[in-house]
Amino acid sequence: MITYILATCVPGNEKEVIQMIKEIQNVVEVNGIMGKYDIFVKIQAGDVMKVDLTISKVRNVPHVTSTVSIPAIYGQGGTIDSEE
């Protein structure tokens, strides 16, 4: 199961937040981005409970002010279809 997170954080703390998020289990990619959101996070886990736990851990990182979670849908194209 793949889920993407778009996160905002307190300005000036992006590098610190990215480093902390990289240490969270099931996080496979973290990047700083520009625009409405500051950080892009990709989570990959075997079940919904692990995804929920990982999202909670990202939300609880100091200086993270908000998140949007985007679960990927299998069977609608893209690279995740080959993972079934």
C-alpha cells in the first residue's frame, strides 16, 4: 500500500523536519518542495494499520503544522499496478 503525504512546517525548519521524517519506518522517500506545501513524503507499508501509524508519526514530528494524506488506488494505472 502506497500513500503520499504533503506536509507544511514552520518556515526555516524544513531540513530538520526532513531529516526526522527520513528516520520513520515505512517512509521510502522525502523531498523538500516549493509551493503551498513544504515537504513530500512517500510511505509504503503492507497494511492500513502500518500506514496509519506512519502518518501519525509524520504528523507528530516537531515543527510539522499540517498534512494532507493521499492514498494511491491500485488498478488505475501507474507504477503501483505492477506491485500487486
